[in-house]
Amino acid sequence: MTSSVQFDEAVRKHVNEGQLEAARTLLARAKGMPIVWWSEQTHRSISYWDFVLSPVWWADIKHRNVLIRRPKPCDAGFLNQCKSDTEFLKRYSRRWGWHGDLERALKSANGIPPVLNGSINWVVEHQGLPQGLASLAMIDQVNRRAEFTIGFPSKQPPTVAHKAALLVMHFSFWIVGLHKLYTYVYEDNRSAQKATRRLGFLTEGVLADHFWFEDTPISVTTFGLTKTQACSNEKLLAIVKRLINQDWKLPEGEFQRNLPATC
């Protein structure tokens, strides 16, 4: 590889063509070069693509009988069921994001790195059956934040929904190194507001008429939680330990894992 620009262009070309394994092979070859050969720009470029192409974005998130995974073409039926459930959409998202040939869209979506797409979607399984949806949207690696959404069409045991949310939060804070999650809850969804607070999220304000749906303005309450706040919430830490058996603790003297800057 003669220059960082050529390396970046070559990896990007493979990614744009959906050839992720070819892009990872090129990345591995570059990482195998002696570090003394790297320019500052090459180092930034390698770090960036190492983050974008990390297998963790495609990996399952699992704890006992709860599994959070990327959607597959075979999930089209479940997603269409969610789409037709008007009561669920009123709670989860009043603008459905999937359109057209759903199976084809699901197949192609998994070939796009979430960091480049700006979002990642999951299906939540309980005891082997799809039960809910979760996502991170507006993934901002520079400001280390993302919008978090989770929802279930049918009523779930409280620990299932709680555990699934904590698993996504763990992934966000400790696997991909985000520092803040935020979420919008519709003003008329009191139960979701209560559930969001139970997850440690703090009310950050009300956004009046923030969305427009069917010729009607919709206000939302915005909630946020930083990694630092989560690690300072003793009640939340106890729940995290009990439900997903994780210890959330910032390393001494370390404020935040450094994410690579955008190339």
C-alpha cells in the first residue's frame, strides 16, 4: 500500500461494493506492516476502518434465554406483523422505517457497516422466538452518542424487556465505546417514560411538537444517560449485575475509551 489515501480508497471501494471480507483482508494486511512505516494519517485511517469493520457490529448479544441479533430475511413476517400493529407503532415509532421488498431490504442491510449507515437494528428473541425490536440510530462516533430505541408488540415479563435493554446498553458503552445514549418517548406513553427512568435514564427536557405525524404535531420527552452517570448509579449497577451479570465500572483514571476519528 503506497499511501494512506490509496489504502482508504481501496477499503472504501470494497465496502461500497458489499465486499466486507475483502475490506477486512486489506485492513489486516495494513495492520501487519511495521508501525514505523505508518504516517499519522495512515494510523488514523487504520484505526477508523478497524472500528467500522469490527465483527462486533454483526455479532449476537446473548444472556441466557434472551438473544439480540441482526434481522434476517426470514424475519420479514415478524416485522410485517409489527408494522400492522398500530398500537405498537404508537409506542415504538410512528414512522415505520422499512418499505418495499422487506426480505430483499433485510438481506442487503446486513452488508452495510452500521457506522457508515448511521444505525443498527436488532430483533429481540426470548426462548428462541422473536418478541421485540431494538436499535441504535444517529450513531455519532465523533460525539460518542446514539439514539436508543426498544419495544415489544406484546406484553413481556418485566425482566425480559429490562434485560434486553441492559444488553443493548452494555453493548453501547462497553463493546463499541459510546459515551451517551439518548431516547425520545412520546408524551402520551407514560409507561415507557417510567420504564426508561428505571433504566437509569434522566429526563433532559420536553421537545414540543418535535415530530409531525398525520397532520398532527407530536411532543416527546427526551431522556439521556452517559456512561459516567450509569457507573455512578448504585441501584442501576445492582440491577445490571443481577440481570446480565456484568460489572460496570470505569477504569481508574480513565474517563472514556478513545474512538477513532472519522477519516
